[in-house]
Amino acid sequence: MASAMQLADLMQKLGIVNKIEHDSQLQFKKLYQQQIEQIWHRYLDHKRYFYAQEQRWSNNPFWQRRQQLNSIFDW
């Protein structure tokens, strides 16, 4: 019977391990990208929410621009 080390060596020589690692890396990158996009969209949602709550300086150009952007980009 082959030992685990011999089996691992054989799998590396045949390129099986490399293919599995490559596929795993692609899956990881896809999952990572999805998570980053979710985090980004949550950040934008929170930003929009909190900026919309501010009413004290509604005549200030800074806040007027934020209110306009919130209405244009309804994420």
C-alpha cells in the first residue's frame, strides 16, 4: 500500500494537486470578490441612510449635494 507521502508525490507529479489548488484559488477569489462587493454596498447603504438623517444644515451646499446624490443614486 502506498503511504500518504507517496500518494501526495504521485498526485503532484500528475498535476492533480495543482489543478485542485488552482480551482480552489479561483473559487476563493470569486467568493472574496462577492464578499467585498457586499461590504461595499452595505457601506453605501449606511452612508446614504446617515447622510439622509442630517437635517440641521439643509441649506448648506455640502448637504444639498449629498441630498441630491442620495435621490439620484438610490442604491
